[in-house]
Amino acid sequence: MKSPYTDRNPKAFWRSGVSEAHPLTIADLYTKKFEIAQSDQIATAGSCFAQHVARYLRANGYSIMDVEPPPAALSDEAAAKFGYKIYSARFGNIYTVRQLLQLARDAESGSASEADIWTKDGRFYDALRPNVELDGFETVEETLALRRDHLAKVKRMFEKMDILIFTLGLTEAWVDARTGRVFPTAPGTIAGEYDPKIHVFKNFGFNEIHDDFVEFHDLIRSWNPDVRIILTVSPVPLTATASNDHVLLATTYSKSVLRAVAGALAHENGNIDYFPSYEMIASPWSKGFFYDANMRSVNPGGVAAVMRVFFEQHGGSAKAEPQAAASEEDSRRARRGQKRKEKRRAKNGQSAEEEAVCEELLLEAFAP
């Protein structure tokens, strides 16, 4: 009896494509939509997981843009603490598509507003990237001037980039009800003061996120018609949720919506590709192999496995970070003793040497 499933590629079946496949030897998971030349100017942005991608590409000789480099005297460690050399500009983590669209609109206008400034201990913080100055700025004028300078550089990045690699991270955000401005982190976490009459929780849905990205895409292509985009979805679960749901349900909603949006955009646009880092890390097929003991931080082996699949299509090697664990026992051994370190990092807002700079980790300090 003839069936439409007869003679299909083994990747089309769960048994041969997943249950009998090893996470480190996955085949036929990703086929590139377009080429990436080492001379292409690549911009990176998005949530915390996107930082790993930039490191690997840079280590493999790709041209990663940096339109806002650090002062020459600043060490690499200090530069990262001040938001330098993490992404292609000093905008910090961009967790939501609304935040990305807002940045593009601001870059177009070049304007900065006092309404987007938070305070703490007499210092002033850019609420749209509060983690790039650890102690804030001295004056409102300095904060606004540096914001405008930042936007000019971001505009140049959007205009000159050949490829944008963007990681979709969250659907949840905090919005200023007076201005409609969306923030990368809740007021009161790094700076500012939470006011329930002003700061409104927003959990974006599929249509809102899709339409926001379409608007962003149209705006960027009006400046840069030939730009190509690679989308990924962060496999990192939520640290905390402001919804009334259990954090597991909130995470599933967020990642499901983002994955659906990314897939739809890639299907609709020839210049947008989707790379399945989320599927590699978060699916049951990986058996939790690529997470640290907290079941949310992606371990170096997981990042290396993801980038190995990427470079199988685009050339290069997964050599930017420590070698992937050779077995599940090795992975478990590597995770031992991490719980105390992770709790301490979350409390202090610090990162391990190979861990991404991530404001969302600070929310763990508010847990009971």
C-alpha cells in the first residue's frame, strides 16, 4: 500500500530522527537559507543567549560589527560589565520584539526623553539600557547626551549591517502607561521605583509580536534593502514571571509564541532564516543534557553543540568555548557544585566567565 510517508527522509520520523539520535550527533536539523561570507558585516542583538553566538562567530573569523567599542584602557572584563563587546552596540539585552522596534524607531528619530530616565541614590540611569552604567550617570543632561550618541551609532549599525542575528527571548515586559515605552527589566530591579499606577505588566501575544517585527523589518529595509536576518529563540526558561501562572506554564507560553512567530516570519520572507537552537537545547530529545543544575542556564557543552550544527552549514568550528561533555556522566559531573555558585551569582547580579550578561537573573533575588 502506497503512503505519502513512504520513502521520506529518516529525519521525518521521531524514532529515526530523535529517539535513536544522540544530541551530539544530530543530523539534518538545519539547512541554511542563504550564505554567510566572512566579509559580511554581522550585527548581533537579542536576549542573553545571543551573546554566545557572537563569541563563536568572532572566534571563527567572521566580521562581527562593534559600532560602540570600549575605551582602549578598559580590560575585557571591565568592558563587559559596562555593556561593551557584548553585542554590536551598547544596547544591552533586547528581550522583546517591541523593545527592538522601539530601538529602531528611536534610532530613526535620534531623540531622547527625560521620561526614560530612572534614578537611584542620586544617580541617573537610562531606563532603556539600565545595566550599561553600574553606578549611573551624574546628571540628566549627561544621560540624554549619551543616549543620543548611542542612537546615532545604532542607526549606523542598522544601515551598514549585511546580516542581523537576533534571539527572541521573552513575551513578558513592563510598560510605562504614560508613554507606552517598554523596558528591558522591571523598575526597581536595577534602578527606578516601581509604581503600579504607572508601570504596567504586558504579556505580548503572537499577533502583536509578529506585527512588531514586520514593522521593524520594513523600517530597517527602508535604510538597508539587502539586509538578511537569522532568528533564533532563546532556550533559557524564565527566571520569574509577573503573570498569575506557574513559571513553567509562563515559560511554555512564552517560548511557544516566540517559536511560532519566528517560524512564520521565516516562512513569509526570503531574507529571514530560522536557526533551531531552541529545539536542540529545550526539547525532550536532549534529556536536559545541555542545562546546568538549575535547569535554565545552558552549559558550555550545550552552546558548543548548537554552534556545531550552525557551522556545519556555514563553515567554521565550535571552538570559542570549552569542549562539550563527552557523556551524560561527564555532564553531571561538570554540574556538581554549581547550585551555590548560581545562587550567589543571581543574588549579586554577577556572571560566570562563560555565562552571558543577563539582567533577568537579578529577579531571582526577589524569590522567597
